[in-house]
Amino acid sequence: MTRVAQGHVQVHFTTAWTLPLQPFFSIDYPRHNGSTSFTKRYVIVAPYSLQTTSVVELYIYSYNGSNWIRDDTDFWLTVYAS
């Protein structure tokens, strides 16, 4: 994985996939033993036009109360391909 900039990462695969490639991703929120107190809300975007057989690009945004800004956070990624 390469951190290109804040909130922008590239996940590189050692073996190329065949297209179509479908990434599924989610924020890895901290566990709070049943509590739902999160300090930030996040969204991850993976533009299909930027996906290749060996790289998935992810853009991560958090909401600061008035704007969505690029931000870093933990996430997990699962990829399905032919």
C-alpha cells in the first residue's frame, strides 16, 4: 500500500487480476464494547476509472461538521475479480 497524500492511498497487488475488478471496502472504526460514540464520520470512494488489474485507488473523506475533507483512517479491503 502507498499513501499518495492525506486521504489518498493506492493498494498494490503482487499478482495482477483480470477485469472486471470489484473492490469492497469499509472504515475500520474503533471498537467501543457496544457503544456507538464515534468522533468522526468517514466515507471511502474507489473510482472505477482508476482501477487497474494491479492497483486499487481509494479516497478517504471525513466530515468535520461543515465540510467533507480528505483524511486518513484505518480501513479494510476485499477484492473480487475474475
